Amino acid sequence: MLLPYLLLAAYLLAVNLYAFLWVRTQRRAAEGRARGGSGNARLLLAGLLGGALGGYIAMLALRFKTDNLLPMLLLPLMIVLNGYLVYALVRGGWAVLR
């Protein structure tokens, strides 16, 4: 009975770590070039899949600057959505997925 919760925690940890590392990689790549794409689509996809918190923390901690305002507005909304979905899964049981 504990296995689904451990799998959920491992999944969320992995997705948040991926989002954090993606922002760090983009930050380092941006230091070497004057202009270019920032990879916002991949960050938003990781945020939608559960890594919004890791991506947002990385953006604040690493002072990641983006030309697009969309990630700064959508990631906090995705944090709330991800939190609600995790709450619904844990509180309501796994019957939602069946």
C-alpha cells in the first residue's frame, strides 16, 4: 500500500530535479551567447508534468533571466495545479487513476 506513494514521490523528485537542471543548463548556455532561444517550451512541459516547483526555484535561485514573461506567470499557476493534483491523489486515493 505504501508503494504508490513512494513511486509518486520518486516521480515528483525526478521531474523537479530535471526542471532544476534544465534551468541551470540554460543559464550556463546563455552566459556563452549573446542571444538565442531559451528553451521555455521544455521548461513549461516539465512544469506541467509536475516539475513546476523545481523550475521556479531554479529560476529564482539562479537569477535566470528570460525574454518571455510566460514562464514567470505560468510556473506559479502550475505549482498550484500540481499541488492540487497530488493532494487529490493522496487524499482521494488512487481510485481516480483506475
